[in-house]
Amino acid sequence: MDGNGRWASSRGLARAEGHAEGARAVRDAVETATRIGIPFLTLYAFSVANWARPRGEVEALMRLLVDFAKSERMELRQNGIRVNVIGSLEDLPTVTRHAVEDLITYTKDGERMTLTLALSYGGKKDIVEAARTLAIKARAGLLLPEEIDERSLALHMTTHALPDVDLLIRTGGESRVSDFLLFESAYAELLFLPIMWPDFRPQTLVDAVEHYGQKERRFGMTSEQVAKNVQAFDPFDQPS
């Protein structure tokens, strides 16, 4: 959700005001995703790299998280939305962490959509920490190195309860993913928008999903295989 600060600066406003307006866009996105039947929505709310931003801006973002957790909790639960977190929740200030933890508990029974907030999150960090956990298990004799595969790595990442990404949208006019869901986005459709996040509207998400729906998902196969629903080639399943 890039561009809050630039949106504010272009209007002569403080960056914090851009983040506040961005929170409104978050509400619109969550409401729209629920309405059109998206079961999983993940928002890059605060990256590991964002801790390097000016202290005042970081504190403003943490306050916004608290406000979101308190003001939206009732509506989220009523709409069947379960809140989940990926990243390092323990890195957050105590007040912010407790507010988010309370929100997770309050919405835990939601079955209509899973709203995941990426907080103090970094894709590379998540992969490294999962690999470290597997290495510790292997050294302790709990796991054989040859048993480590994509699935075992994924199960030890903070995204383990989420499906792989289908559509990744970035606003702000930048054409990069900035350490977001690197492992999970291997076959994602990427959509880079020139607008700033506060200008993200419900129709923007609807249009993005319609654009995604026009794509052919081949996962390494040919169009003909996809059309015929042919099973992918398995190199370990060959006639002797």
C-alpha cells in the first residue's frame, strides 16, 4: 500500500495525514474484498525496513494500527472477517501489539474472509527464519536434510496458514515487490498501479480482479494442457 507520504506531500500535508487517509482506503479495500467474495486479503501494513523511517512517522503508524484495531473490531467480526498477522508481532510497541492481539482473538471465529496484516514483515527474513528452524531440527535429529522441501519450508514460515498469492497489487507507481511475500508469489500475477494508495477506490480493486480473471494460469504447462486439464509431468513417475 505505497504512496501515503507522497500523496500528503503533494497536497502540502504532513505525511501522517497521508497515512490517516490511507487507513480509509484500507477500510474500502476490506469491504470490497468481502463483498466480491475474496477469501484471503493480505495487506503490507509495516515492513521490517519501515523501522528506519523517522520516529514521528513510525509512532503515527503505530497509533493508526491501534485505532484500526479498536474502531474496526466490531464490524470485522459482524462481517465474518478473521484477522491474522504475519511477520514479527513481538517487534511492535506493547500498546500496539496488545491491541492487535486483542483484535485477532476477537475475530478468531470469522469464516467469510481472512484479513492478514503484514507487520514488521520481510519476505527474506521469513525465509531465513524458517530455514534456521529447519536447520535446528535437522541438527537435533528430528529431521533428515533430504526431507526438506518446499512444503516443509512453507510450513515453518509465518504465512503457513495462507494459500500462495494469486494477485499482488502495488500502488505508488513503483515496479517492485519490496520484500513482500517473495516465496509465496512465485506464480502470482503482478499489477503495478501509478496511483497513490489513498486514491485506491473500491472500483480499483474490482477492476484489478477482473484483469486477473482474464489471465491464463499455466504454472509451467502449455495452454493446451491447461485447456485439457492434463496432469503435469512427474519425472519420478516414469515407466520402468
